Amino acid sequence: MIKLSPSLLAADPLHLGDALKLTLDAGCEELHFDVMDAHFVPNLTFGPHILAGMKKQADFCYDVHLMLTDPITMIDTYAKAGAQVITVHVEANGFEESLCRIRELGLKAGASINPATPAEALRPYLHLIDRVLLMTVVPGFGGQKFMPEALLKAKELREMGFTGEIEADGGVSPANMRETVDAGVDILVMGTAFFKAEDPYEVARQVHAL
Ligand code: DX5
Ligand code: ZN
């Protein structure tokens, strides 16, 4: 079954607990937790204390997407706060070391790749990667336009022999989810399309019917 990972970035910032409850009630498999450092991307979001608060509320799969220049400095902190998956960017510093540390902590290691970076950049590290996060927008902000050409990387990764999960992030919505899944994606991140939907339950139902 295709998994849905709503992105907390699009939730009402004064009601993050309600966003977690909605994610659980709608039967989503994960919650996507975007961490930005105002350096790797020009924006700043949530810290580990928010994740720890959520983890205390619900023992769930928190999908932590680190958009940090030096992710290695924060991996242990987010692991302790309750992450189950930690994803780091191939464009960031210390990529290999970060993947190894995430796995050493017993978590799933995700590798994210920006639209402008070729899939080939991941080839030397595939044995260390549990999940690839294909960016379908330039990271930094929610609510951007979906870039379908990024999906071609799913096929390229399979041709390289990658057998782990593939996740798409950025501008994913009911309007493009069919082509996203047909391209070989297993997990859909949806910020705006889920939290700002008139009926998020219906969005989750549609994803699970794919
Ligand atoms: C972008 C983030 C995405 C974003 C997705 O930098 O990594 O997770 O929140 O939001 P939407 O679905 O609104 O594009
Ligand atoms: Zn993200």
C-alpha cells in the first residue's frame, strides 16, 4: 500500500497537536517533520523539543527531514527526541558519515536529493540508504509547484539496483499522485494538499486507494 506522510510545515503552527491527531485519525502511516536551519535552505522551522512533545503524545513514525548544512550535529538529538526515520541531503556536508550514524542508532536512513542533483550522486551510497526522498520542489518552503521531471530518478535508482523505499516531497497532491506512484514512488509527502484540504480524510482515503 502507498503510504502518506503529511508535512507538518503546512499545519497551523499554533495547533500542532491537532495536526498530529488528524494525521493519526486519518490513518496516515507517518508524519513528515521538516527541519530547516536558515543556512542550507533560507527558512527556519521546528526544533527537537516539538518532536519530543509529539512523541510523548503518540508513539508514531516520525519522518524527520533534515535540511541542514551539517546534519551530523543534530542526528543524535533527533533520534533521542523520537525520530524513526532521519533523512539527510546528499548536497549537505558529511553525507556518508550521517547515514552511518543514523543506522548505528538503529533508525532508517533516508537520503534526500534536490531537483538539480542527478540520481547518480547517490550511487556510491546506496548500500547505506534505506529510503530515498526525491525532492519535487527546491526545498525551503511549502506550497510550491510540483516538478514532475524529478520523478525520473525513481526509475534510475531502480536501474542502479536500489530496492529500498522511495518517497516524493514537494507539491504532491491528488492532482499528481497517480503519476507519482506510477513513476515508482512508495511514500507521498503532502503538506498543503493534506493540511489545507477541505477534507483531509478524503485525501488520505484517495492515497490509500491508489
Ligand atoms: C519543502 C519541504 C516539504 C514541504 C512540502 O522544503 O521539505 O516537506 O513541506 O509541502 P507541500 O506539500 O506544501 O509542498
Ligand atoms: Zn520535507
